[in-house]
Amino acid sequence: MTGAQRSAQPSPPGGRTALEPPRRVGLVGKAHHPQIRPVVEHLARRLAAFGAAAVIDERTAGWEQPGVPRVGNLLEAGLDLIIVLGGDGTLLSVARAAQAGGIPLLGVNLGSLGFLTETALDRLDPVLDAVFAGACTLEERSMLEVRVRHGAGEHGPLVVLNDAVINKAALARMIEIEAAVDGAYLTTYRADGLIVATPTGSTAYSLAAGGPIVYPDMEAVVITPICPHTLTNRSLVVPGRMTVEVAIRTGEDIHLTLDGQVGIALEPADRVVIRTAPARTRIVHVPEHEWFGVLRQKLKWGER
């Protein structure tokens, strides 16, 4: 039985699964962040006190931590949990790497609290107490599988947690993008681009482009045009079981960007096929973290 399998237990109320206290924990984060070394050293001591073995991603720690091995591939380290130190962007990059192993992720924000990172640095110790007391649960977040078809060739599959964005360079003209859903023609967007997002990604670029906020554990895909020429082109939410296919009709200097971190150049006649991925990201949910409260805080709802 793998570490990830040991962590999944029968569902408690609320549709989440229980997280068992982990036996082996991976630490990964921003290598050059000024707080990374003291935080890693503190975590290594705390985990040892709980009887858990810690390993450090070798790209995170450029120093030797006594008694804590550095590993090049966290997926091969037999982990029950990965603690991600950074912000939402760091967690997105780890999620893409870890999704194949189903390893739960606990995000610790080294700056301001994000939508994905479950706890702030000053709450790290109480959260660890909750993890090892068996008080935390797991949320499963859907991901997108993206394939790019260039004539007879294909690039992918690539898996993302937030979104796949097709857009033009800053000085390029408007582009034409033909979109279909499950083989049925939807429309041809004349716009600066198109965002296809998961519910998790609905609070990222899609929201800034006028898209809806979707509860993160829903099974859905959000299609949002960027600055469409036709004002009646609005964001669309479709069931997660449906496949979105996008064809580039006209335009120049067009790129596909995955989670805002990976870029692929596109040419006219290229097709991008996007569907819900078989794999999921498993996010550790701590009792004190309430999603609606994060919305109010981040979007400043109720403030004058």
C-alpha cells in the first residue's frame, strides 16, 4: 500500500476524505525565498517530534539538513504528504508534478494567504498539530488534460490545475478562435484570447476576465473569452465530462499558457483539445480554513 493510499479513508461528512497522520513527508518550496531555510529546519524538527520522517526536494534546499535526506523525485520517495512552502504559484507547479502519484498537498503561504494555500506561516504549528491529530481532511480538485495537435503531430497530454489560456502577444491583432464542446460547434470568438479553467482556476485569470466563481470541488469546466469583440460573448460553464476543442483560425504570435507558467507557441490551424484529466489534485483542508471566508478576504466583499 502506498503512502497516498494510506491517507485515503472513508469519507467523513461533507464529501471529503479523512487524512491519516502521515509517516513520511516531503518538503518543497521556493529555493531562494529568504524564509525558506528557517522554515524547512523548523518543519524538520517538528515532524521528527511527531515521529514522521521528512525528506527535502533537492531543488528547494541548497544545504545539508542533518538527518533529512534530499531527493530529486518526490514521487519516488514513498510520501504520504507534501508540504508546499510558497504561494499559489508554487503549489500549482507542485500539483502538476505530483498529480500522477495522488500525493496530498498542504500549502503554507510565505506571503499573504491565497486561494490554494491552506495556511499562513504564523499558523503552521497549530495546523501541524491538527494534521497529526487526524483533524484534517482532503479535497479532490479536478484538473485539465491538454493536447495540442499540429497537423498530424500531437503535443501532450499536459495536465493543469488552474487553466489553459490561448492568447495573443501584447501588440498582436485580435485572433479568431473556433470552439466546440463535445463535437458540437459553439462559436467563433473574435477576441484577445480564450480561457478554459477548472473550478479551482475560476478565481484566477478567468475571474479577472469576467468569468464566474465556481465552488472548487464541482465537476465543471469554465470557458471565458478575453476581451471579446462581440459583447454578448459571455463566460460559459459546462459539465466536467465534456471535451472542449479549440481551433486557431487567424492570428499571429499566439501562445497557449498552462497555469500561467508553461508556454507553447501556436500556429493557425493548430487545435487544442481540453478535457477533465483522470488525475486529481488532493489538497489538505484544515478546519480553520473556510473557502467563503477566503473569498470575502481576497475580494474584499462587504468593505466600503
